[in-house]
Amino acid sequence: MSDRNTIASHCESHIPEGERKSLEEIENSIIKKYRKRIWTKFTKAINEYNLVNDGDKIGIAISGGKDSLLLAKLFQELKRHGRNNFELEFIAMDPGYHKHIRKLLEDNCAHLNIPVKIFESDVFLVVDKIAREYPCYMCARMRRGFLYAKARELGCNKLALGHHFNDVIETTLLNVFYSGNFKTMLPKLRSDNFDNIELIRPMYFIEEQSIITFIKNSGILALNCACMVAAKRIGNKRYEIKDLISSMKKNYKHVDKSIFSAAQNVNMDSILGWVKDGEKISYLDEYE
């Protein structure tokens, strides 16, 4: 495979050369053109869930994909225009990228003025050995662990990930359909394995299509997962859920909003059971 084809196969979308916007245009668009669809929703999540506080040192996880690149720029704008006194560290893990993918990550961060700190790991190599058939889950767990460790090493008390609105509702349905539980993706949570580090998801309310539109209009050639293990695989359960939600929206355009709202409106008087602090509780326990 040629270098050009290697890069194109691992990118979110192919943007013709010469269309990349200037840094100033990209930054201005976040506050102006995408104010309602992106910026306002970003600040809403931060305020509603108290994600950023004075004195925080936040590690921004950069994968090179559309979500993490936008997340980095949003935090830079927040620091420039916001009221909070906090520090930022932009961290990226190279899990074994093709050298041209690594260069694209570096070039994108340079163009976007993201002072990223890249460290290397052998995630792709390990996953290929122990989870070749179903690599995505193990890869995600290992990546998360490396990022937590690096964030702690840099003195961060929070690690920000680029999960968005669609990730939230898809995860909710994945758990319902394939795990038999009702569990969603939370906007913040404390790490079980790394003391004094909190994971935050400030893009919680931002819809994926808005991110795609922003990246395309910016002319940025963002990475996809760039996995060298699952590069030839297509489709997984998450894509099935994406297709299902898209199909349902044809008949009820607000079904995605309803799925999201369901996690905020659980009626504890009308469910058969729940788990609290690892203990299973039946509604009969309360009934008696």
C-alpha cells in the first residue's frame, strides 16, 4: 500500500489539498460559526457537571481523531476566554502507528498550535498477540491505562476524553442490548486504579455530526482509529447501534434525545432491580 493510501485509509475523511483553513480561521469559527452547535454545548457540560475548577491541571488526551483535536481547541479557547484558573497538558500516545500516520498527527497538532507531548507504547503489538480476533475492547482499555499513567506523571488531576453525545447514547443501547443492563457513559468519574485522577467528558452534549462538519470545513485530515490490528475489519456492534438509531430517527427524529434523557429520568419505583456499590438490589427488597 502506498504512503498516500495508508494515510487515507486511516483518516476520518479525505480533504483535498489546499483547503485547510488557517489557525485564526479555525479558532474564530469555534466561537462564531459553531457557537450554538459546539461552543455553547461544550460550556454547558462544563458548567452543568462542574468539570473544570480553579487549580485544575487537565490532561487532554489527543488521539489525532476529529473528536480529540476539537477537544484540544475547545480547551484552548476556554482558557483564553473562560474564568477558570487551570493548566493544560496535551498528551498523545503512539501505540505503534505507521510512521506516516505519526507524522500526520504531529503536523495537525503543529498547524492547530496544540503543544502535544507524544509518548510511545506497544499497545498494537500486545493487542495483536492477545486479542487479535476482538482487539477493540482490549485496545481501548490499554490506551486508557497508559493515558492515566502519563497524566499522573505530568501532575494532572483530571484526564479529558473526547467522547460526545452520540457515544453516550450508543453506549447506553449497547449495554441494554448486549450486556443486559442499563448503564450509560458518565460525564465524569473517579478512576478506580489511579488515585486522585478524575476522568471528564466535556463534549458530552455535542453531536457527532457537528464535529464532522467542523473538521471538514476546517480542512483538517483527522485520523480514524489508525489501528494496525483491526485495519482490515469493518463493522462492529457500535456501528450496528449507529445504524439502528439512524433508522429509528426516520420515524421519530428526536429518538436520540429520548435515549439520552432516559438515563436522567430513571424511575426507581418502576424497575425490577439495580446495583448499588456492587450489591444487587431487588425491588422486592423495598416492597417488603
